Amino acid sequence: MRRKASHVAGLQRQAGRLVTQESLVAAACVAAMDTPELPGEDPVLALLGDPATAGRRLESLWRRWSERTADSWQHPREHGHLAYDLVQGISSRRKGRQAALERAEELVSAWTAAIPADTAGAREEQVLLLQLPAPEPGYRYDRDEPFLGGLSEWELGMVAHWATEADWDKLTVTVRVPQPVVSRLLSGRGSQLSCSTPGRQESTAQASVLQVSGHSAGPGVFDDTPVAERRPVTASDLQSLRVLSRDADGLYLVLSLGNGPEVLSLSVLEKRVAAGGRYVFVAAASDLPDTLVAPRQEELTAADTADADPVWAPRVHGPSHPDFGRHLGTAEGERLVVRLARGQRDAEAALRCLALARGTADLRNLDDGHDTDGRRDRMPFLVWDGLLAADRLSLRPFRPAGDNPRQEGSGLPLGVLARVQLYTTDGWGRFEGKAHAPGCQHQGRDRGLNRYFELLTVEEMLRSHQFIPCSKCGGYAPRRLSAAQVAYYRAAHQMHDLAGQVRWALGHPDLEADTASLLAELRHWDSTPPADEWFAEGDENVQWHRFTARLLRQLEAATADGR
């Protein structure tokens, strides 16, 4: 809440530079002005008709000027163009039109000059309590239809310029305003704001509670109550969250006795609660500690590195290159999200959403259809680029050796890559057509990942002989690899490449081959133990050592025989 209050204070300071006190006080004085004497019998205005008709046209001009200036946050002198309304519909070539227009401009200037001269220096102030209009039941906070969109420019400027305190639960704002503004607010001139003095605060607050009582959440649900003392959320609480929160479609870390900690979208949480699930709300993406996000954001947005690399990292095909496999990793996903967020949304908010989304076991739960009102919940699409890689994994090093030398694998153990998740429309070839990945152009406009996709692991994909991939997207999108997975992916491809070089050297004894460098590299791999996080099972570690040792023996034997 301190962060939100600081953000609101910054917006208020910006609005204060846009809207001046002089303009707001002058507009309040215009609202209190009586209709002046209108010269309907002026011969210059004979162009408008008889004196009665000219008087009605002047009265219409006065009403339009007074209403526009009283409801604007611009100074009345900025509305001199309204004088043209008096000659609207009269051809510019008509004799006497220019004289009538000049007379109208004189009248508008006179009305502006009639505003009290001390408006800019109105010092006498008074504290008032404003009751904001309550939203209709089921109202959604939307940028296209803002909650306070029914207020005039003057009312919005007044609140932004003089507000000293706001209670958004009760929809009340405390303002300290000059006397001309006090008079206008207390008069209630066509305003949706209900104004009272602090002495009437209790009754006003009570009325506001009645207005929003249908959308309230009790303590111990979304507040800072210790987790051990929080109560399970109800369907009513989640409905209130949708109504009262601008960012209600984000991700939430929840806790249940049956499922443990989970990261869920609001739609999924609503469905599970409706089905009888009991969940305790723990945190939203915005609640993550700054220490988890700020250092990484500063690193990725540094001036000397922000524009140094292209948005999409180039593909590196040589497995010995240090950047091989980089485009598949979580670090590249973070960099990509920050780059894509520039000019669209706050990079910090996107990183927070990405950090929380990584905690879900099944990414399909992050975007699961429609909410209870039929609206589609969507996580920001750029976060998907941080969760899923756009390219397929090259699994040839892990496939068994075959009859075709061009396609044969090396049979290396999957190790830490075995449980990497792959998302596709048809992983087992059960449906007609080819399999597609989330975001494939053949999926049409529905680019998100939802529960209709299938989840396979790399281990299962190697056993799926009926998988027919799309030529555009590769058939599936892999979940981004951790640093350890990228390291083993690179090492496995290096070993597979060495195996191919050894096979080529053994198959072409008549051609000169750099067997010395091959031997040195194989001896290095044979003497270097694999990283502890590469293999969870001991037999995979043994399998890796046997593979490198076999290559080394074959090449050493061929060298000793002079081949």
C-alpha cells in the first residue's frame, strides 16, 4: 500500500503541474456568476434577426460559455473561441458577419474580465469531505470507461490539485480548497460529488459503506494478516476482487491443504473455489520482494547493455560456442520480456509476473478460458515469451543410434532434461493434421496457452513415434531451460558432435584428420566429472562416463594402429 500511495502522490504532483489553482478558482467564480445584461437590441447584431431573436442567441452563447468554462480545468480566457457560436451557420461572405463576430468577442472578453481579480490569490481555505459516486453493481475498472469518467474536468482537476487524503474503501476524498471553490462545492451545482464538512463525516462514511457493501472483502483475505491467521477465500471475495481491483486478472500464489502452494489465474481459482476447494491467498505478483526483481531489472536495462543486443537473440549452431542454447534459457526469457516491455508496460511489473508464473507446475493453469461473466482472462502475452521458448529442442544426441548415419543419435542419457515440459496440440498423433505450438500462425488469433493443449515431457516425446510437427512452429513449445539444463544441453551436443567426428575419422582412414585435437578434447571430457545437477540417477552418470570412455578407446586404438 505504501508503494501504491507513493505512485498516487507522484501522479498528483504531475496533475498539479498540468492544472493551476488560478484556473480552478476562476472556473468556480464563473459558476457563481449571474446572467449579465445582454445587448439584444444592438444594431451590430441585426444580422441575427429581430431583437428578441438576437437576445435568445446571446443567451445561448452565455450559457455555453459559462457551462464550458465552469466545467473545464483551463482558464476562462482560453475559451474565447466560443464567440464563433454566435455567428454559427452564417456565411462568412454575408455582410455584417465580421462586425457581429467582433461584438461577440468583446462580450466574451467582458465576461472573462468580470471574474474577480483576486482569484489567483484566494487564501482563505476550508477542509471538505467529498463523497465520490459509487460504481454500479458488477462494474469493472476499465481504461476505456474509467470509474471517475462521469466527473467534469473541473471536478477531476480540483480533486487532483487539492486532495489531502483519500479513503478508497469508503470512496471519500478530503480536500483543502479556497472559499470560491467551497461555495461551489456546497451549492451542489449539477455535480456528482456529494460534499460535506468534516463534522458530517460519520454519516457520509456510513452511506458509502452501504453503497459498496456488496463488494467488500473482510479482514484476513487480501490484507497483511499473517498467513497463519488468514481465512480461505470465498466466491464472494473473488467477485469483490474483480470489481475493486484494477489488476484482478493477474496471477496469485495460493495455498491449500490438498494441493499445497500453487500459482493460479483468477479464473482457475474461481472455478476451484466454486467446486468446493479451500484456498488461502498468499501473495500477488506485486507483493514479491524488490530484492528478487530490482537487481535483475537494473542489469537488463543498463544503458550500455539495453540496446547492445538485438531483441531476438541470433541462433548459434556450433555446440562449442559459449552462446549455444542461450535462446532456450530462462535468462534469455527475462531479457526478452524486459526488451518487449519497453514502450508497452512497466518492465518491473512484467518481471514480477514472470517470476511468479515460473512457480506453477503446469503453465496451462495460467490462462484457462473465461471468467464467470464470460470475459477471457489473459496474462500479458509478452510474459509467455519469458516462459516458453520459440524453437524446438534438438534431441538427436539422446536418440538411439540408427541405420542412417545422417540421422543416428548417440543415445546419451537425458539427465536433467528428462522432465522438461513441452506444450503441443497433439503430442501422440491422435488427431488428423499436424501438431502446433502455442502462438503458431495456424492457431489463428487464439495465441495463448490453455487447458486444450497437451503437456509432454522430453522423455515422453522421444517415445512418441506418431508425432507430426508443423513446419512453421516445430509442433511444440518447450518450457525455458534453467541454467543447469542449458549447460547439460550444450555439453550433450558437444559430445554428440565429437562422436560424429570420431566416426568420420574412423570411416575415412585415408584422409588426414586432426586426431590429436580430438584425443585432447576427449581426454579432457573423460577426466572431467559431469556437474552434480546434470544427473539425478547414478546409472546415468555411469552411462555418460562409458560413452566418453568408449569414444576415447576407439580413437586411441585407431591412432595406435596407424589408421
